[in-house]
Amino acid sequence: MKKSTYDERRELGAFLSVRRAQLRPNEFGLPGGTRRTPGLRREEVAVLAGVSVSWYTWLEQGRDIQVSDNALGRISRVLRLNDIETAYLSSLSSRAAPQVKSSKKLSDGLRMLVDAMNPIPAYVRNPQLDILAWNSAMADLLVDYGSLEPFERNLLRLLFLYSPYRTLILDWEQMARGMISAFRTARAKAHDKTPFDRLVAELIDLSDEFREWWPDTQVRGFNEGSNRLMHPTKGLTEFIYIALTPAGRPDLSLVSYVLQSSAYDSRS
């Protein structure tokens, strides 16, 4: 088994183990009582999913075994995974190369759209969370990405290594943990995992928080949510961010920030 496949199978096993531990036996009509570990046992998940105990055990152990979509679907239902978690599980278990490929090249039309969205802050990012284009409203809201080196224009890197982000973003830990989850989800689907792994290695080396939080197997999307900022001129500002995928470019997201409230606006 290739190293990348081995790593993904180990991650798959860890993901299944954590989700299994979060389930309550009584919700499945199983006796609770005193258990050595929380949640369901491996054999219980296997029986509920209609697979053999040995096969499921090998799956959690990260062995190189055949995994069908049908079996994964049954396991996902038993573990009560949502759509994002189910897609993540499928990506980690697939023998075929994932289909999502990425490029940093943007069309002129997409760049023009980002500029035309002013005064709504907007940017374009790729799966590894590199910021590829942004407008002046976004630069004014967070940071002028043009003042940074190209390799520094990455959302995950900025959150953990760029100190102004910690000052601006009030719910910094929540945002940072959520970004790790989104990054992990995107990595599982990526055709080329090298840029993901390179950034992970750098952040593990440079950030104590990232080193502690990266082993968490939680995964989620990053398509919509809220963000609170303490802006140096606008004061407390609350936004809803929305990510849309351009037609024909499933590897890109156009993210816009819609103002909810601003201390500056309330004073005027």
C-alpha cells in the first residue's frame, strides 16, 4: 500500500472510531451499563450495518481492504453521519484517485466580478484555502492581501501565524477550528494532497494550537456562517459569509461577507 493510501486509511479508522464513541447504545436498543469505552462496540456497529465483525475491525485498523459504496452507506447510516461526513468517509476509502483537481488560474471574468462586488467584501479561494483574488472592500475589512507574499495568502496560515487576525476575529478559536475541519474535508477530496500536507507540516512546526487541534477528526463544510470582528475603525462588526461555487470550477469558492450589524453604523 502506498504511503498516502496508508495515511488515509489510518485517518479513516480514526474517524470511524471517534464517531462510534459518540453514539449511545440505548438509542439502538442496546444495553448500556458499564463499558470499558464509551459509545458502541465495533461488533455492534458491524451487526447494525450488516457487515462482518472482522471486516469492520480491519476497516477501523486502517487495513487495505475492499470497501464498497453500499457497505459505506450502511455504516454511515449507523454512525448517523451527515452529508459532509459521509462524503469525507467515501473520499478516504476510495481506491480511485479523487476527481477534484485545482488550479490557481482564474478567468478575467471572475476577477472582474470580485472587483465589481464592491462595497461588499469578497474573495476567491481554492480548496487548500489560498486566497487567489480579492476586492478593496475585503482588503479594508481584514487585511490587504497584496501586502503579503503569495505563500502567506492562505486562510489557515493567516489564522494561526498572522497576529492581526487574532485581534480582528473575536471568535478566533471557533473560526480556527472550523477552518481546520473545512481544510481536512477538502484534502480528502483533493487530487493532489501535496500542498495540503506541506502546509500541515509547517503549521504543526510553528503553531502549538494547530499541533493540538489537527488530530481532531471533525469535518464540516465552509459554505455559510457568521463572523464577528473588532474593526479598528468600524468597531464591533458582524457579518454573514456565504461561499458560492462558480460554474465549471468546482475547485473554487467565491466568498462574500454580508454586513449584519456595525457599531459604527449605529452611532451614525
